[in-house]
Amino acid sequence: MCALSLLLVLCDGCGSGEVTLTPEQQRLQKIALIDTTTLQTIVRLDSVDGYNLLEGISAEAWMLVDDSTGFVISQKNATRQLCMASITKMMTCLLVLEKGNPADTVYITDDVYVAKDSRVRLGDGYRLDDLVYEMMLVSDNDAAYALAKHISGDTLTFCDMMNQKAVYLGMDSTHFANPNGVPNIHNYSCARDLVRLSRYAMRDSAFEQIVGTVEKDIPLVDGRHMPCQNTNVMLTTYDGCFGIKTGFTRQAGNCLASAATRNGVTLYLVLLNSRSMSSRFKESAILLDYGFNVMKAFSRR
């Protein structure tokens, strides 16, 4: 039984208020809150500003959720198993933060250096916490391999850890086969599961700070520095956006996990297989705008 299922069993028996949930149980309870029906009985969704724009979205799948209520505002093929590209690195980052020592030194060695979509170079050394920033901001594939090896000894063991965490979070349509999202038919998820991962990971303050960083000068242990710019342009182009992660491969298409807050409302969105790099940002903005309009309409009822 996964942690979320166990938590739901505990909650079913706590009507008397006798059970006190730990902070971790409260975190799990929050991400398990997904309501696909209530909102539709209160707000006529097709009458809200922005609804007409949803038809033009090219993405194959998405899920948009209000964090406080768990209301599913919009979804399409949300349980369809698809490749997720570098959104995979969200799980890698989460596990490294949970298991790693920030002060450790991580070197780029022969067995993790593939030199594909990477800025790290063979022999480079970084503090673990700095390399995590570099991995997430520029979506560095070899940095992900290096961190995975450092945490668990080899990438296969790290993938086992990723899959165990997925089970723990109730991500039952997900399987991880590598730590970075390079093409692999056994590395897949769905929008629903990735929304769940997003909501869980963003409740880790270090994770939230990393994915909300627009740019950072990353030091190497030898004194050099690497300026890094976040690949997620929504951080500077969309009001209220504070994360999370971009992804692209030919197999997965253009993907984006987003979090945004306006007027006390926080929305989470995962969009998979959009037509182009620019469309994933434009389509995410359309969905988020619509989501904020829906929640405004809901608050007025």
C-alpha cells in the first residue's frame, strides 16, 4: 500500500478528531486532494473568460489544479502515459535534496559524461547544492547523471529510488528509467501524476527556491564560474509564476510544469507534448489565465 493510500485509510477513521497527522502526512493529504466534480456544479466553466482559447491548444495532455481546494479546473488526456523529457529532473532534484549533503563535492567523471545537452565538462567539480541549481536551471543531463551516481552509487539504483518515491506519492501511471528524461520508452508519466509530484516537491522550500531562480552564477570548486539562465521563461514573462520545469525531446515534444500565484490563489499545471518551444509557454499562460478566471468566478459564488 502506498503512503497516500495508507493516509486515506487513516483519515477515514479520524472523524472523531483523535488522529493527529504529522507534517509529512499533511503534505501527502494535500497533494492527494483532487476534486473533478465540485467545481463544475458551482461554476459554468464554458462561460468563463478564456474558455474559447482552450480549443486551440496543441498539447496532447494537461492538468490544471487549484492547490488549496484540489479542484481540477481543466484537463485533457490527464492519465495518458507519455514521455516527460526533462520534467523527469523534478524527481531527481527532490531526491538529491532529501538524500544528499549540500557540502559534498561532485565530480563529472567518465561514466556520467555523455556531453549531450550539457554544460558541465569532464573533470569539473561542484558543490552538490550548486550542481543541483545548474541541473535545474539549464536542464543539464550529465549533471543529473553525476548527482544520481553520487547519491546512490549508480544510476540504476537511483532509478529504483525514483520509482519507490513515485509509489510513495501514489504516481501509479509513472515509471522512471533514467534521472534526466533522455529518450527511453520506459521513462514515462502522465499529467495527473506530474501535478501530484509538483505539488509535493514545491512544498520543499529548497526545491521551490531552486526552480524559482531566474539566473545564478554557479561556482566550480577550482574557482571558475558558470553563469546560468533558467530555461523557464515564464518566470519573467508570466505574472505570479514561481516555477517549475521545462522539458523537450523529439519523443516527448515540448513540456512544461508550472506553478503560479495571484491574489492568494495558487495553481499547478502540467502540459505535455506541445507543438513547439514557444507554444508550451503560450499555451500554459492561456490555461493559467483561464484557471485564475475560474477561481475568481468560484469565489464570487
